[in-house]
Amino acid sequence: MTDTLPTRPLSPPKRHAARFDTRWTMSSVAIVSAYGDIDATNASTLTDYALGNTARCRKLILDLTGLKFIGTEGFSALHRVSVRCAHAEIGWVVVRGAAVSRLLRLCDPHGSLPTVDTVDAALANLQDHCAGV
């Protein structure tokens, strides 16, 4: 008789989940918020969701303060948003949280993406940017 060790079912792999929502200001500014985790499995969803709002706005605030994790694919997603907003002449800014700040220290050390610390600062930044145009 062979001794066997009891087997344990493998837990399913932890999936990184993100949730998104959009708020609108009176001046056609879309404030897109993301919560949870952004990685290679859902970074394109961040891009698609953010850009899906650009048809109805002239300014976009991407509030990422609710993210617990954002991987390098998240930076690629932000870059895609940047390129598309520039092409469509839409002012945009990222509200960074701790996870995004860590990512940008590695992937954007020269600060090429427009970032601020709060939604209020983002609104002011976009007002100043548009007043200067």
C-alpha cells in the first residue's frame, strides 16, 4: 500500500479586478475614476473606458487615487489615453494616488504625463490650460 498525502484543491488564481465610474461637471469635464487593481489583464479596459467618454467632453480627469495596484501595462494604457487626447485636442490630467506615483517614478521619471494630487487641482489645471489657449 502506498501512502499518499492528502491533496488540497488549488485555489483559483487571484484575478485583478478594477471598477470604473464617470462623473460630469457642468462644463463638459468628464471625471473618470478607477478603483482596485490594473494589470495586463485589464489595462486595455482602463483605456477603453476613459476614451469612451471623450466623445462627449472637452476635458478629461482620470482619477486613479482609488487604485491599490497598477502594473507597467497601466502606464501603457495611460500613454494611449495621452496620445488619443492630444490627437482629439482634449485637455486631460491624471490624479495620482500612491500606486500611480510608484509606477510613474519608474516609467515616467521625466514627468511627461500631466499629473496632480487632487481632483480640485485637476479642475484648476484644466481651467488654467484652457484659459491660456
